[in-house]
Amino acid sequence: MTDYGHDLLFGTFLTPRADAVDVLIQATRKAEQVGLDLVAIQDHPYHPGFLDTLTLIGQLAARTDRIRFSGDVLNLPLRPPAVLAKTIATLDLLTGGRIELGLGAGGYWDPIEAYGGRRLTPGQSVDALSEAIDVIRALWDTSTRSMTRLDGDHYRVVGAKRGPAPAHPVSIWVGGYKPRMLRLIGTKADGWWPSLGMMPLDQIADANRVLDDAAEAAGRDPARIRRLANLGGTFQATPTQELLQGPPAQWIDQLTALAVEHGFSGFILAGDDTGQYDVIGQEVIPAVRDAVARERV
């Protein structure tokens, strides 16, 4: 069993459709109303039918009071890290500390290149992400007045002034699956954010071991690193063996197991279907919190 002891976080995953602005606003307000903690918005800047994720987050945050926001996950190759640091800090200050940074190395290289981004190999994209995290953290660190200088193979920041600092310590949650990316997460990130539809449950233990070993090698406590998961699910009357394809009681048991056996503490599971929000908020979330609390005792 692996439980890293983090508080549980529940969220919804929204598609930033340009033809559904009112739907996105209503979904976000509904998510806050039923007690979800996070609105996560996918980021594909090259998609002609999608809004810009960070601009959308600003608009949705202005219409809510409590709920937090993150890209899930932001496309780094089309977002220079120094400017991204400024944008995230700005949003965090404007929202009173309700922004987190979900970050990805990129993957759809044809449209990325069509939009002016550089095509990278998988190894280069991990290296670029590592450099970007250093740039972002350095520019957020206003505890010193020294200029920022980072000479990387992919990002070079020379003489950049630091600031502004975000309103709260923004978490950097990184999406990824391969060992090299997991080692980067263990070394530098605050969280691991896979989509479980792309990683079978029987691979989670090995992934956690790679991540934990990298954290320890870097002198970090592996328990500092939150594990979040994107999860698709549908409520059904009859229980099944499939993950989150059954009645609320099945969801409760499976989410509890993901927390206490696999180490996940963030569940991004509601999606665009707001018809499921009430059951998730009123039946599933309180029961999972109670069940995990009992297991931890």
C-alpha cells in the first residue's frame, strides 16, 4: 500500500470550446456549488475550435469565489517559460491564490510546429521542460534582488528581473508517463498528473517507485509530491469491473483504493457532463473523504 498522506482534491476537466462559453461558465459555477476543488482545462493552443486556456481561466475565476484552476496540462512548446511565469503569477494575484500550474512537455508536434513552435525529440522535450521549471521558479522567487541568469540548451534567461511573486506557493504538476519524465517529476515538480486511461493500474506501482527513487536521490521527500489523476467515469445502476463505470458505491470504493493503495490524492473526474456533478459532490466526495480518513487512522 502507498499513501502519501495528502489532503484529497476533487476536480472537473473541461474542454475550452469556443462555441460553448456559456456552458463553460455554468459548469464552473456548478462545480463550485457542489463542492469541487479544482477546474482543470485542457490546453491545445493550435486547435481552431478552442479558446486560449489561460485567458479562459481568468474569465471563469472572475465568476467564482473559491474554486481553484489549472491547465491540464499547459503546452510548454508554445508558451515561453519566462512569460508563462508572469502570466501564472498575475492570475494567482488577481484570484487571491487560486491558480496552480499543470505543465506538459508537448506531444502533438505537427500542429505545434505549424504554430511556430520547435519540433523536439522526446528526450529534448523533457530537457526543455526541466529548464522551464527552473526559469519559472527563479522568476517567482523574489526573496533575492539578484538578476536571473539561466543558460540552457532550450531556454536562456539573462539579466531578467524577478517578480511578481504569486499570491501563494503555486504547485507545478507535471503530466507524463515514461521513466525519464517520472525522474524529472521526482527531482523538480510538486506533483505527477497522468490520465489513467493512458496508464493501466498495474503500472502505477512501478511509476511511483521511479518517481520516489528520483526524489530521494535529489534529497527530497517523495511524500511532498502529490499524485493526481484524470479519470473518465459514468454512473450506472449495475456494478462492473471497469474503473468508475458503475453506481456511486463502486466509485467510492475505487477512488478510496486509488488513494490508500496507489497514492493518488487528486481526482479530476467530473468532465463536461454537469449532469453528474450533484452525485459526485453530494454522494461520492464526502464518502471518499470519510473512507480515506478511516483508513489513515
